[in-house]
Amino acid sequence: MYQVKVYVTLKKSVLDPQGVAVKDAAQSLGYREVQDVRIGKYMELQVAKSDRDIHDVLNELCDQLLTNPVMEDYRYEIEEA
């Protein structure tokens, strides 16, 4: 069994209106140090071992289901559970 952590973020070229709203709110609360915010997604998966390479499985899963490859990038961390 694998414990997988998947991090999904918008590509740098994509406008992040949620991030802008959070940045503006932080600055209006007096946190002038906050210069930029990018909002993303975090997922934890438990994946059973199989005869397929875990990286192949995760890349396919991320490309086909967990992300929008046109707008989002992803990375993952794998631990044996």
C-alpha cells in the first residue's frame, strides 16, 4: 500500500482570483508583507500495490481525473504504508 500526497497548483500563467482576494484581504488586515498568494488543492490517496509502476498510475490519474492539465500543475509524494 502507498500513501500518496498530491499537490495541485495553477500554472504561473493562469490568473488566480482566489489568491488575489486572499492577498488583498491579508493586506487590508495589516499584513503588508504578503505580496502574492496562489491557491491550490491538496489530496491524500491510499493506493494499493499492483504490477503497474506507481508513477505511471499517479501520472495517469492526475492527468485524467485530479487536475486540469491546461491550467494546473501537480506534484506528488509517495510513502510506503
